[in-house]
Amino acid sequence: MTSAARDPGLQPERTALAWQRTVLGVVIGSVLLAAVNLRVGQPVLSVLAGALAVATLVPAVLRPPSGGLPRDGRLHSWGFLVRVASLVGVLGFLGAASAVVSLL
């Protein structure tokens, strides 16, 4: 029984582009959160949101996920995906913290 060659089509490229859009969304959200916190007088949360924007953008620019498959036919972008998902969670936490501090 011979296995057919794997034809991934454009799925890996679409996935990589989707994660890059997620990175862009986190960066824009972080910058907006930093600006809002600076405007309402919360410099600590503003610095944290700015640091989050840098922490999100720098690794994504230095080593973005590729849409192609390596020679072994498996995607090796799990670390990038976990990092971006974690940064999305941190952005949500900072947004919630900003809302709570503003209410107090």
C-alpha cells in the first residue's frame, strides 16, 4: 500500500497569515490600551501595555511563521502559536485590569 504524497494546498499559508493578523491585532490593541491608560493617568498599566506591544511585535518580525512546509512535511510553528495565544490572554488581562482600576 503506497501512501500518496501529501498536498497541503494553501492551508499552511492561510494559517500563517491568520496568526500574523492576530499579532497585528494584539499590537494595535496594546498600543491603544497604552494610550488610553496614559490619558486617564495610569502610567503603570500604560507601560505594561506598551511592553506587551513590543513583546508581541519583536518576535513576530524576527521569526514569523512560514506558510510552507519543511522537508519532513510537518509544521513547526507550535511555539509561535502558543506565544501569540499567551500574548492575547495577557492583553485581555491588562484590559480587564485597566477597566477595574478605572472603576475604583
